[in-house]
Amino acid sequence: MEPFPSHSPGFVNLLASQSSPSIDVDSAEALGNSPGLVKPLERRKWGVKEDLVLISAWLNTSKDPIVANEQKRWGRVNAEVSRFVGCHEAALKEQSSGQNENDVMKAAHDIFFNDYNVKFTLEHCWRELRFDQKWRSHVKDGAKEKRKEPAPEVVLDDGDVRPPGVKASKVGKRRKHRNEAAFDRVESLLAMKNMYSKQKILDRLLAKNEETLSSQEKELKTKLIDEYLRSPTAEDLQRLLDVGEVRGFSGMIGSIDCMHWEWKNCPTAWKGQFTRGSGKPTIVLEAVASQDLWIWHAFFGLPGTLNDINVLDRSPVFDDILHGRAPKVKFKVNNHTYRMAYYLTDGIYPNWSTFIQSIPLPQGPKAEKFAQKQESVRKDVERAFGVLQSRFAIVKNPALQWDKEKIGKIMRTCVILHNMIVENERHGYAQINTCEFESEESSRTSKVTSRESIQAGDMLGMRREVRDQEKHARLKADLMENIWQKFGDEDE
């Protein structure tokens, strides 16, 4: 029997109490508790908040306190932001009319990506540093210190031509791209120089306060408004009459109708006056448009509860005729002579000699052909309203202004700009061929002459002539016969 058995419980417990615990070398606890081992530094994850703290530490301290891992991060931030500053300045130089800050930022990001083949992800740092005086001076000083002396030129043989470097190729490509874009832009500006300058001048003049305008600016503003909101001259009337004659309506100078613009912020006290069946307050625009969508007459500001007849009673559309300012018009239809031009309208307008409506229930082929042609030609003013709203979203959407006078100025400005665009793009529209009337021996049935001033007593006679219902009926019958003779064979 052994005196001290090796596997006795007491002996095993004694050995276990005297032995030291095992250490796992790969564990983090071992690295932290062992005196001979140094714990490695954890790599910091940089986000927007950490970048802003880093930038604040550099800006608010006179000496550079950034060391170790932060120094590497600051070097990267400083370098990339400095590069993006140059890209942003280049984008600003290429900024065109109508572009906002978001467009400039997108162009700057594109330039940065094209130059360095990486996306710029430190926009928050750039916004923090871009206007700081300390950082800008530091960047300029660093650029001066790093500037090297130009190396002496090395003359190479013709056979040893050195190819351009990577940076030189990028700069040349970028410069070429800019030059081509600038050339195209200059070419387009020269093509529409007159139109573009007029629009810009008018925009600036309308944006200014009336009291701050000089006498020259007021004169220029009045000239532009008179040019694009003018009544038809003798030449304009003759051209409109020729177009009307080709379309089958001799003596027609356009179509007239009304459009409603919703007023969202109408004062509560006025809502009953401006609200009609739709339940929303509106303001009425009465307009006369021709086939090329030029708006010859625009009367805006009446409340939406008025229908087209009520608007007509307050409209100045016939003021030039009543006061003798409009040129004389004379035309023939079906061998009958008339001396008052007319507009095409819908059914609500009165039966005056200056308005020609469609036939609601046409009976017979002549009446059907007349109704078809009248409703087709009368859509000119509807097309003008649609184009006006599609070009200017402020007119399409509800008006947000409180002041009705400002809303009226907005509408007038949109009409003027619309006419400017029509003048510039008119050659691209589907034109009515009026070549047959250009020769001296033309078969033109209309004639326009200047009118002498009329007396006050003649104004009543002019007013009766404008509203003559007998002439309206005779003219409508003659037009029906004329259209049947001109277009009656189309359906055969």
C-alpha cells in the first residue's frame, strides 16, 4: 500500500490550487491584462458628426492639435475639399441662365468625378469650410509654399517625343470640353440675340420697383409693353384678314374667349364675389388670339362670378373702334360688302355684327360644314390658353398672392413673354399659305386703310354698327355659302 497515492482527491486539489490559470493568447482579455503585450489601437469610423468635430478643433485652435489617426483624416479632408473648391468655381463659371444652386452642385460633382475618378463624399466638410477665413488663407499659403520652380526645358529629338502625362491629358480634355460647350452656347446666343435680350431686359424691368426706375428704363419698359401688348396695326390686320380668307372666313381677325385663373389666397370677404359654380374663387382673363397663337387682346382682373357676356360689357375690346383709333376694314363675302371685322366665338356671345358663332343644331350639309369649320377655327384661342398654361406653371396652378394688382402684373408679364416666344418660334409653326395675296393683281377681297378721327356724335353710330343684329344674320348666311363653295367638295 502506497503511503501517498498519486490520484487521491487531496493531492489533486493541492495541485489545482497551486497552479496558475491558463491564458488564451488570442483573446482580447489576454492582451489587455498581460503586462508584456501592448493593445493595438482601434480604427475609428468617421461620420458626419466626427468630421464636424475634427474641423471645429482645427478652426478654433491657434496651433494644430490634430495628431495620429486624426492627422491622417484631416489631411484627406483638407485635400479633397480644396479640390472640390476648384471644381465648384469651375461650375459657377459655366452656370447658365435658369440654373439654381442644386444644378451648380451637380455640375461640380460631375467635374470632380471626371478629374479624379472618385465621387466627392465630403460635401458636409466643404459647406463647413468654404467661407472660413482661416482655412482659405491656409489653403492659399500652402499652395504658395508647394509651388515649385519651373524645370528647365529639355529639347527632345523628333523621334523621342514624350507623350503627355495623365494630368495634362485630363486638363486638355476638360479644356476642350469647356471650349466646345462655350462655342455652342455663343452660337445659340447669337442666333436668338434680339429675342433673348428683350426678354432679359423686360424681366429685370418688371422685377424692379416702379419708383426706382430711371426715366430711360421707364421709357424702355413702356416700349416693350407697347410692342408685345399692342393692338393690331394696319399691316397686322391685313395679314390676319388674308389668313382668315384662306381659311374660309373673310373678314375674321381672330377668336375671343375667357379663361379663369384660380385664386387660392383670395381674402375671405371677397370669396363670395369671386366664387362661381366650381366652389373656388377665380379671376377672369378675356383674350383674343390668332392662328399663330399671338394674343392681341388681354383683359384681366374681373371676378369669377361674371360670365363671358358680363365680362364683355366691361371689356375695352372695341374701344379702338369706337374712338376711331382702329384702321378701316372693308371686305367682301358672297358679293356683299362689309365694313366691320369680326371674331369667332362660342354660343354665349350676343348676335352682333362683330361676332360669328357656330350653329348648335345644324340642318343640312351647308350648315354642318359651316359648324365644323367655325368650331375648328375658333379653337385658336383655346390653344393659346393651353400653351400659355403649359409654358408658365404659375398660371396653370392656383395664384398664391394676396394682392390682386400683383396677380394682374404676373398675368400681363406671362402674356408678354408668351408673345415674345411666339415671335421667335413663329417660323416653326404650321403656316397658312398667303402667297396668292402678295402680288399686286391678287384676288384679295379685303382691304385695310387708315381711319380719320371721328366726332363724338359718330361714336353712337359706330356702337350701333358694332351691335347690328341684322348685319350679323346676313354675314353669317354669306359665310355659310362661301365656306360651302370653298370646302364643299372635301367630303366627296
